[in-house]
Amino acid sequence: MITETDQTEAATDAGDAVDDAVAAGHTIPPTDAQIDNLIKTYVISAMALSLVPVPVFDIAALIAVELKLIHALARRYSVRFSENIAKSLVLSLIGGIVPITAVATAGSLLKVFPVIGSLAGGASMAILGGAITYAIGRIFAEHFASGGTLLTFRPADVRERFRDAVKRGKAEAADLNAGHPPADEGRAAASA
């Protein structure tokens, strides 16, 4: 029987192997399915945390989830990770799309009002949080897959692609929220 401890140790060993590969200069390219599943996992986490009825907590939690996603992607692509650099890149990306930032702030602040505000704010933040997390995952996965690093990432160069990815992310998050498989999975299943 496999215990939770066994799974944790296996995950730690796998993470250590990736760290060793990075140190040695070796890369272990991930599959598209692995990256899709990784991003989906973090999108679900972001959506769940967005439902917490505490104003502003959701925004801080969302950024933490996105940093963990970038760290996980960096490990998969054998790219060195720096939390400070990643945080500044995330804030620059999100801040560069002002209407989305304003909606996120308004959605978070709606939670100040008991019950109705929490429901409305939580629902809007869940979809938006999932969409932004999806977009960040896609943009960084593409960047790392092409050989980029955190130091070579330029938010201004990907701003339009990020906006487009947020739009796709809204559809993905809405599908997850409704209990449907994400559109990417549906297309993959239809073509099989």
C-alpha cells in the first residue's frame, strides 16, 4: 500500500533529480500533457483560494499560487528560479492590463459586504483568478520551452499574448467552474 509519506518522498526525490539536472546543465523536457495538467492544477487552486471570503487575501493568495506555478514550470524546464524576480514579473504582467487589475480589486473588495458581496466577489474572483493563473502558466511555459529564463523574460514583449491567454483562461476557468473538461481537453478528446 502506498502511503502519503511514500508519495511525498517520491515527489521530493523527483524534485531533487530535477534540481540535480539543472545543476549539471541537463534538461528533461516535459510533455505537453504534463504542462497542461500542471497548469490546470494551479488554475483549480487559484479558483478555490479566490472563494475565501476575506477581502484582499484572495489577491495575495493568487499571487502566491502563480509564483508556485512558475516555480513548478521552472523545475520542469530545468530553469533556475528566483522568487523575487518571478514576483516582479508577475506583478508587471498583471499590472500591465489595467482593466483586469481593476476588476480583480473590485471583486476582492466586494467581499467586505456579508453574504451577497462574498458570493458575488468570490464568483468573479474565481473565474478571473483562474484565467490569470492560466495565462501566466501558458506564457511562462512557452518562454521556458523556447529556452528562456526568468532573467530573459520581458513582460512588455508578451503583453498582447498575455491578454489573449487571459481571454482563453476565462473560458477554461468557466468550464472548470461548471464541471466541464477544459476546452483544451475537449479538443484533445475529440481529435483522438
